[in-house]
Amino acid sequence: MSLISLPGSLLIGGGVLEQLPDLLRSMHCQKALLITDPTMVSLGHPQRVQTLLAQHNIHCDIFSETVPEPTAASIQAGVVQASSDTYDVLIALGGGSPIDSAKAISVLSRHGGTIRDYAVPAHVTRKGLALIAIPTTAGTGSEFTRFTIITDEQNDEKLLCTGPAFVPDAALIDYELTLTVPPRTTADTGIDAMTHAIEAYVSRKANAYSDSQALAAMNLIGPNLERVYQDGQNRPAREAMMLGASLAGVAFSAASVALVHGMSRPIGAFFHVPHGLSNAILLPTVTAFSIPAAPERYAQCARALGFAAPEDNDTLANQKLLSTLHQLNQNLQVPSLRALGIEQSHFDSLRPTMAQQALASGSPNNNPRLASQEEIEALYAQLWT
């Protein structure tokens, strides 16, 4: 049996942001706090939402202090503001970081405590303040999922929090909001979405529902990721990526992620590498490690992504999958750990701790090939070769 939790309302399509006032009225909400980040403010998106709501007599304040890879401290400021007035809804506007932040703020502002109180193995069911998610990147799928990830900066540890309480009450999927996303972020978030779809499909928790969403996501992401990287104004490709990222979010919400994500979180926590970028660095290496345990599944991923032909046998399809993942990283100019300024000696000294944290997250247990602590440490070492 699989527990599938999705937002109660979904609005999908170019320009659906304009329907936000109607959605708020249907939810009987009149006083909103918009959770976003400084980049969104510089682009004018929060101000646009605020003006739109004011035209319909809906009050909206803005909290714009979320940070990339949100921390316990960064969300606490949002908790303080959300608790300071009679807000009846939070609106998360931005990429995965503002949405993840808003999920945590929603629960903490209603129920108190610290974010560690809600981390795995806890399963959080008590809903917080009503939440509407409006993604501006085609990547995390956070608008669909029952997960949020917050860094405990005291321990350099990314905390995975899960449960129905973190599922937004509604989501607006407007691809037009992604037209201003720069190429680096487009690539990183796009690979994140692709990783979600692949890991959901090969996960030990995969099921018929998650399979259908993951395959559909890969069909959309595979042909369009490089297109939006090369031309951010390619509207059909942007729309395909937005829908693909959302379907990938549905897929991994139903089947969970696996070893790539388990290993990715510690890299982000210790070295402040953006989540999608650390996924991109890990994906070819972890895929090569995992293929022997699920060759048929990975071959189907290669075909769904368009990296292999329908008539290719599994061995050839998996060869093409690995070669294309390496080539894709080159084409999308994914930097190496060394190019990111990380010292190999420092990285090596942290490999045991990162492997422990990866295993503690639970995600590696979903991988088709289970990895020991020593094997995870070895996989981290391979990233330098």
C-alpha cells in the first residue's frame, strides 16, 4: 500500500497566477503572509502578487528573508512574523527553498517547538497554517510533496521532515514565472527534477501510480532540459519542464527518493552546494553503482528520457544512460567539486560523517542496490575521479 498525499487544489497553466484571488476566496482566506526570497523581490514577483491581491481587497504582507538551503535560524524569523498577526494563509513564492521554508513555518507557527522535533523518524500529521505553493522553478516539486528539508546549522545536518502536514493545501503551477530563471539555476533545478523521476521509478517503494507519474515526467524532462538551458524564452520547453517537474514531485512523493538524494544532502549541508547541483554531481556515479540491481528499470528510464531507443536492449540502453548523463553534465556545465572550491582533503575527512548522515536520512534504504557505510564513502571518493 502507498500513501499518496497531494494538494487539495491545483491550478496549472500559463497565467494561472491571476486566479490566486479566486483561490483565496474559495479557501475563505483574507489575510496572507507571502514567504519568498530577495531574488524574487528583485524580480518584482512578490510585489505583483501583493498588488493583485490588494485589487481584490485581500491583505498581503511579505516575508522575504528565506535563504537558499534553509536553516533552522532562517525559518525562525518567518515563524516569528507568521505568529505576530492574524494571518490565515501562507503563500510560498519561489523555488524549493521558499516553499520548504514556508512548509516549516506553517507547522512551527501553529504548533511550536523546533524543526528537529519534526524530523525523521517523526511523521507529522497535524496541519499548520494554510499554505499555497507557487513555484518559480521547474525542479524541486516541493509544491506537491509531503517533505521539507531544513538544515540544522549547529550540526551541519540536513533534517528531512515528512508527513501530510507538509503537503500544501493548494498549488499554482504557472510556467510563465520560470521565464526569468537564469541558465545555471535552470540546469540545476532541471537535473533535480530528472533525479526525482529516476529515483522514484527505481525506488524499492515504487508502485503503479508512481511509475506512471515518473515515466510521464521523464518523457517531458529528457527532451527539454537542454533546450531551456540554451534558450530560457522557449515557452513550449519551459511549460514541458514545469509540468515534468511537478509530475516528478508527485512520483517521488508516492515512492520516495533514494541514494542520490541521501548522499546529496550532506554535501549541501557541509559545503553549501545547491541541492540540484549536488544531485547532478552524484547522479552518474550513483547510477553506475545501482544499475546491476535493477537493469530493467534503469533501461526503461533511458528510453523514457529519450537517451536510448525503444528497440535498444537493456544493456545497450543502460550504457547510453550512463554516457548521456556524463555528457549532459558537460553540456550543462555542471562544475566539479574542485571547481566549486572544495578542498579534497577536507571533503575526504568528512566522508565518514556524510555517509552516516546519508544513511540516517533513510533515503538510501529505497535504492535498488543497498549501500553500506563503506560503499557510500567509496562513492563519495569516486566524485574526485
